[in-house]
Amino acid sequence: MISEESMNRSLANDLANQDGHFFSSVDYVHEALPLGSRFADPIWDFSELARMSQGSKVLHIAKIPGEYGVTTRHLLMVQGRPTHPVVLESGIIVSAKPAPFASMMDRAYLMRMLARWGTARNLDRFSAWTQNDLDDLLADLRAGSHRPGGKAVGATTRRYGVLSWGLPIA
């Protein structure tokens, strides 16, 4: 009998292209911006989506180190292009509408914080993390030492927009 993990790995291998990415380097990053930034661009420009009151309208995605950056690109592509054939073929169930700019930026900031935390502990990708690493992250979040100048956060913290899977948006 084939395990679910084996089936998922097989599906992922079928969907990934030669460089290990699921999306093409020329895929645009948001449904509303077909002429906008592309998957491989070092900076994703969301100026046309962002409200004037929103500060940064660009995401310097290349500043998220190594494999964390690749994971972040894929995650944001699922948010920005939920009806992309790769997303549909993968079986990922998300809203048919693309995420708003603010949601994508919040997720990017979270991923950047996680990447910096992991890199500081010589963890070069999420698959390298162990349960002990996750426990350490949660302890650092509670103590506010998850980033320089960080504030202590917990499961009930609303100010920082706690996500459904328990991590704050940093």
C-alpha cells in the first residue's frame, strides 16, 4: 500500500519543473496583475493593488534567504494565483479569489521573520526544523527574543494578528 506521504511526494515531483519550482519563472504573481512582477523577479511590485495609505508597495523577496525565499515565493503564489493550474492540480484548497495585497505582505513578513530566526540557528530550510526547534521558536516568541526589538507574544495576542496556525505576523 502506498502511504499518503509517498503519494504527496510523487505529486510534488510531477508538478515541479527542472529547477524544483512549481511555478515558471515568468508566471505573474497576482491574478490582478498579469503584466506585473514575475515569479523569478527579485522584487515583487504591488503598487497597482496597494492603497495609498499602505506603506511599502513592493516586496523585496530576494532578501528572504535561500530555501526560505523559495518557500515564500511558492506560498505567496498560491495566495496571489489560487486558480493557477499548478495550484488546482496539486489539490490545495484555497479561496478562488486571490488574496488582497495586505494579506500577502503580512504573510511575507511572517515568512521573513521565520527565515531570519531559522538562519540564525543554522537551519537553512523549513524541512530542517525539528520539534525542538519549533519549541525553541515558541519560547522565543513568548520571550520576545524571536527578532531584534521583538515583543513578547502568545497564543491570545491579537495586536500582532496571530495566524490560525499560532504564529504572529512579525
